[in-house]
Amino acid sequence: MKPFWEHYFKGGSIEAGPITEEGGRKKTVITLHGRRLIGPFGCLNTQRYIVARVTETDVRNVKIKDNTCITDGDELCSWLVSWEEK
């Protein structure tokens, strides 16, 4: 995910936390550093980017949920991402 991000986006970085498993689903936290998104549309586009990259790893039923958001006063944006293995 990181090399793709650096190739297409200027500034900031993206990283995935450790992958854990709960209730038959794998999950991680994806964090965006050093980039300010432009309101809800910036957040939505980033969510779509994350889901697309995760889906490319041959998994199914990818779900994403806001975790932290700079527009809500948090220091960075992060999302809880989960999926099922095929």
C-alpha cells in the first residue's frame, strides 16, 4: 500500500498496523500521517482507495469504519479495516 501511495500522492504517508483476527475476520488500523484531507469528500476518496488496495489482496467482504479524523479534532486520520479470507 505504501509504495502505491507514494507514487500517486504528494505528501503524507500511509501505514497499516498489525493484523489481528476476531470473529473469523482479519482486521487492522490504517493510519494516514502528514496529510490534511479536504472535508468529507477527501475522507471518502481515501476510504475508497484503502478498500481498493485491500481488495486487491484477494480477500472478500472488506469493511471500513472511521477511527480518528482530523476534521473532528484528532491529530490524524485512521480507519478500522476488516475482511474475510477467500
